[in-house]
Amino acid sequence: MIFINQRAFMSILTGDDMMESTTHDDRIIYLWQRPVHIQIRHGWPQRIDGPTRALLFMETEWPGPRGYHYHTARAACIGVTEQRCDSEVARDAFIAAAMEARLIA
């Protein structure tokens, strides 16, 4: 499991040395060792790189059924953010949910 704080993650994305900010947001962004690639219908493949992104995707973009595997994955991803679940267990649960919803690219 890899984890970095959100400011460091944003500086990596933007190429800044460290983003200048008047607020300090030290939420941890958890990343999986290997991302999961999914595809919604005929759209572009999406890269889900960790439980934080998986939660956001499940809450805002999930197009498939919200069955057993969906709820298990969501609970596991929340568990990672609360340091109650292993990140790779959450990844496996997310893959099962994505397969159930036919989203694996």
C-alpha cells in the first residue's frame, strides 16, 4: 500500500514543487500497487488508482447494479480510509464489484 497526503498528490499531478496553499489539507490519499482499469459502456477506459478514487467513482459515476459486491467494495474502501481494512483487500473487492457490473476494461 502506498499513501501520500493530498497536497503532495496534487503537487505530483500539477508538477508543482509543493502547492502553495493557505489551507493545510492533510487527508491521506491511498494508492493501490496496481490500478484497476474500467470502462463504462462504450466510453473511454478509466483508471482507478486507489480506494479514495474508487469511493468517489462508486458514489458519483457507478452505472451498474449496486449488488452485494458493490456494497462489499464500498465498505472495504471506507475501511481503508479509516485504517480498518487492507488496501489490497479493497482492490480485490472493487474488482469483484466492477466485474459484477461488467465494467472491467
